[in-house]
Amino acid sequence: MLDRIDIHIDVPAVKVQELSAQENGESSANIRVRVVEARNLQLQRFAGEAVYCNAQMTPRLIRQHCQLAPSAQQLLERAMQKYGLSARAYDRILKVSRTIADLSGEPAVNEQHLSEAVNYRTLDRNYWQ
């Protein structure tokens, strides 16, 4: 069942000291701009297709828009073996990787995007077995 959920994230409790800290992270307004830009990229990417976002990519579109360099492909293969991930997880990791790249404004999926997406898939392997 958990294999059908694209992103699994552990959110630990925030420490009291961190609540009162004056550190400023990225503002919601800046995040919104990045999300809107990523959505526009996806709309352009899929113009003429029956999909409008990365989550809806078919296997053909995944292979077309989520091509990996050999080193990134090896990273994904190692993760698949280490965590015993399914074929469904493989495609979903690629979709999430493409979205992470879009949010970063990167034209290609790289190892960093792939690694982050793999981490989002492994919570079920770490805590639910």
C-alpha cells in the first residue's frame, strides 16, 4: 500500500530552542514563485500531451523527460537494490526527481535530485517493516 504514495517524509518535533531562533528560511512568497515557475515549465513540457504535470507522466514520457546520466542511473539502481523498491517506485522516483529539478530551475535531472527523491521513498522501508 505504501508503495503507491510518492513521497514519505518524517517530520520530527521541533525543539523549543529552534522555535525562538531568529533564523530566517526561504519565505513562502519565494517558494510560491518557484512552484509557479515549475508548474509553468511542466505545462510547456507537456503542451500537446494528455497530461499537464510530472505526476501524470506515462512510462513513455518518463523515459523522454527523466533521462539520467550513467552515474545517476547507477545511483538509482543501487537504491532499488538496497531498499528492495518496486518497478512502480522506480517510475515514481523519476517523476519526483523531475519535479525537484523543475523546482531548482534545472533542465536535467541530476544525482542530487535523484538522491532527494530516493530519500522521500525510503521512509516506508526504514520505519514500516
